Amino acid sequence: GFTQEELVEKCNLSVRTLQRIESGEVTPRSYTIRTIFTALGYDVFDSPVSTYNRFSNAGFIISSWLKQVYQYVFELFNLKENTMKKVSVLSIAILAVGFILFIVCSDGKAQSPVEVKKAIEESNRNYIRWFNAGQIDSLLTLYREDACLVAKGCGEAYIRDYFRSQFNEYKFKQLDIISISVCDSIAVEKGSWFISLNSGGVLDGEYLTEWRFSDKKWLIVNDIGNIN
């Protein structure tokens, strides 16, 4: 893997530019994001136009790209060092996924996000209520059976055990949606989370949640998060 200094040198960027991208101060050009991911060895921007022509189903395209991004995050968090690099590249990954969805969904064939946002907002309210009350089995109804907490683990049993262990650590204050991108039966939500530690204090961060429309409802299939 690269250190932050090695990454900016390979991409011909300044450290300040990378830091501004990570903090959200600027919106990078598609060329910049493509350069970063090319340097990392992941072709998530590999000819989106020709890819779209080869596959008429936009959901298939998005699913393939998301799998590549999630795979990179899994590998990233398996590293034993460079903690700041993990946080930095995770921030870029979140930004890149949103940008990919913007490109593909802008063709006018995507579903309107209005109703999807209402459904996800309702799910987020239930998420907070059920987690804070320790109703973990109810919370699991928001997740598909094969869902993953990216860089942690997958499956209903794992997620149940994880939330049971976290219940005694903190309570959710709020989940704020920043944006939602929708393509066919896939929705990707970017947002901010705020928690109160049971030991005192407050933490906040950002998350990226992939939802899939299944059995007439939106279910979580992948979660990524980081602490600010």
C-alpha cells in the first residue's frame, strides 16, 4: 500500500489538494478521482460509457463497481499499519462511489429518489429507535440476510452479535442524510452519524450505505463508516 506522501507523488498531486478532497472542501474533477484509483490499481472508472453500452442494466454496472470499491476497503482495513491512510482513502472511496452513481444515474433512466428517500428516512428513524432500545432483532429487519458491515463481517449472525456488543457502548443521537443516489433497484446513501458514548462524550462521522429493493422494501446490503 501507499503512504499519503507516496500516493500524492504517484498521482502528481499536492498533499494539500488531497487533504482538501478528503475534508470535502473541494469537489475533485473526474480526472483526479480516476487518477487516484488508477494509482491504487482499481479500475472503477474504466470506460463508463463503453461499459454502459455493453450492459443495458444500470444496476448491474453499479453493483460491479461497488463490489470493486468494497473489495478495496476490505483489503485496506486488513493492513496492520498506516491508520491515517485507511481513513484518508476511505474518504476518497466514499466520494468516488457517489461520483460514479452521479455519472450513471444522470442518463435520465434512474428512478426518482424522492420516494426512496422517504423510505430510507423512515428506516433510519427505526434504526435509531431499535438500536437505542436494544431491539436488535427488529434492527436486523432493515438488513438483507447476506448484508455486510464492510471491513468488519457479513451475515445475519455476525451483525446481530456486533450490534449486541455495541449496544452497551453508545446510543445514536441522529443520522443525517447528505445525499441519495438511485439506479434501478440500488440506492446509495451518504450521511453523517452522531452518537453519545455511554461513558460520556459525543462522536460523529460519515457513512455510506448501499440499499437494495427486495420484497417490496429497501434493505441494507453494505455499510461503510468512518469517524471524523
